[in-house]
Amino acid sequence: MRSGAVEVGNDQIRANAERAVTREVGRGALALSFDESTATSAEVLVEGQSFYPRILQDVASAMSSVHINQFGFRPGVVGDEFADALLAKAAEGVPVRLVVDTQGSDPEGGTSSFYERLSAGGIQICVVRATKLRASTGPLGRGGASRWNVHGLGHIDHRKVVIVDGRTGWVGGAGIEDHFQDGRFHDVFVRVTGPVVAQLQLVFLTSFRWLGGLVPSEELDALFPSLDAGDVPVRVLHNAPGRFRPITQAIARTFESARETLDVVNPYVTDRGMIRRVEDAARRGVRVRLFVPANANNWACAAAQRFHHADLLDAGVRILEYPAMLHAKAFVRDGEELLVGTCNLEAWSLKRFFEIDLQLRSPAVVAQFDERFSRPAEAVSTPGRALEGAKERARGAFFAAISPLL
């Protein structure tokens, strides 16, 4: 067992799922550690205009289940289209289950009427309430009992996952919100098919049961279909509350093991340890590109990040500032490996939040990411600069000092 993790071999996924649906699931069961699996296909899609229609097509084709774990699912042009699609599936008798975060989606506050409509249409919705000392259990609107939530405080659910029929999975950085569709936020999703989807399914199922949702045992055959192995090596990495943080460890190893090239794509780069690893990679001769937003939506994080620009530039890192709000989270090593998903390079993501990433070892997928994301982003980005002037440097130093709290 790795630092309290539940190690799940690929031949043990179904057995773990059976235990999850028949027994109470505690917080410790969320720390899932997977072996490498395979995908029969892996596709990189950039911008909401590319990935939302494809996700909706997959939802429309669902025959047995639609499972969505989403930090930000709100009404709007995009949210309403997804709501209609999910309600249509539920009306057909296809089980539709959601896990959403109260901070990102506000299902019991400003968006309550939106969620009441989903719940009334037969969709089971469970909510992560990381800011509440006591939290209800069970699906939204079902009047579940409250319980103490001390161990859940601060552990916001930042994951963005869609799973259809246990055969198709989506992992990326975008919420189901208009600003990912209209160009204000720049993001990416990866669509995978094949055996690795079972890992995503187990993560969802375990989380759903931990929150009090119900899944009948008779659905397991459809949720975990037998699928032929693919030729794309991939595994799911899942940060959950506790000591086991596999995404954080994988990012550190990616930076430390890079030999020739390293691309870092992230909107919030403030963790000193990770920044030092990026610097070290550049100083040992690795060609490093750091993609960040020119005008981040979190100005405090942006100030903390820019405090480190001088050292990064001095080490030889190319800093590329994307003109829109670059929100994608990806790390590419040596043209061989892509780590992509929801994890930011700041303390909350690395140490506290629920996060989920795919780790793909495939030069073909890396080349696809470079063609569709990195090269176009580089073409429109401007060089990053170091802070100038005493006032600007002092402001950056202050926010860098408190960056673990931002």
C-alpha cells in the first residue's frame, strides 16, 4: 500500500466496484492507485467549440449510463444544452448521475432552480460541500441526513470527467460553462476509449457512493463492460484527501526526469517546489516552455507567479503568455509523455483538492497535443517578462510569500 492508497490492479477493478456498491464507502477508499492500462483511442480537443459538441454526441448515444463529475456546471448556453441532453437520456430510462462541487456549481444557492429541474427529471446529483462543517448525505433533494464534515473541509472537488456507457471517457480542465465556449477561457479535453475508462468509472463510482448515492449491483455489467486492450499506454491519476497525491508526485517526476524538452501549461504557477524543478530542468539543458495566461483571472496568483519570472528566465525557461485566459493544465515530457487534466501548480490543487489527470505514454498523442494546442498557442503568445520597479517587485514578493493560501 502506497501512503494509505488502495492499490487496484486492472483485474481488480470490478471487484472493487462490487464492494463499493454493496458497502458503506469511507474517505480512505477514495485514494485509488491504478496500474497502467490502455486506451484504444485518445484524442485531444481544444476549445469548447471543439469538445462540447463531441461530448454531447457521446451523451446522445448513451445506452446504459452517463456519469459526470464536474466542478463548474452552471446554467447558460452551454449548461442548458447539457441539461437538456441529460434530461432526455434520463427520460429514456438511462441512469444519469452527477457529482458537482458546491463552490463551483452552487447547486443549493444561485443555481438551485437549475438543479431542481435536473433532479425532478430523474437525475441523481451528489454534492461535495467542502466549505460546510455539517453536510447532507445522499442525492440532492432527497432529504438525506446531515453528518459532520470535518475531514472534508477544504477538499474542493475540482475534477472534470464525463463517462458514457463505461466505454468512453473525457478528462480535461473546462467546466460546463459559457466562458469555455466563447473564447474567454482557453482549455483542452482528452477523449479516451477502451479499458482505461474502467479506472475513471471506479473513481466516479467510489466518490458517488461516498457521498451517499446509490448504484444497483445489477448495473455493474453495463458500467464495466469487457473491452479489448488498446495500444495507447495510459493510467488515471487521482488526488483525493489524504497523504496519497499521485498527480503531485507524477508532475514532480515529469519535471525531474525530462531530458530534452518540457512543456508546462498551467494558469496558476505558484508552488515554489514545482517552480524550482522547472528551473532545474532548464539549467541542466532541457528546452522548457512555460505557457501561462497574459491576464489571469486570479490576479493574486498572477502576481505570485510573476515574482518567479526573473529566476525562470535566467535559467533559460521560455515563458509564453497566452492572450486569453489560458486555463488548461498539461505537462509534456520529451515528446513521449502527456499528463493532462485538472491539477494546477498551486498548493490547493497539489495538496488539498480532488483532482484527476490522465498520464499517457504515446509520442502520437504528444504530437497531436503539440499540433492542436502548443504550436497554435505559441504562435499567438507574447514573451513573459520579469517584474520591474520596486513597487511591482514588492507586490509580487508579498503574494509569493502567501501563495500557499491563495
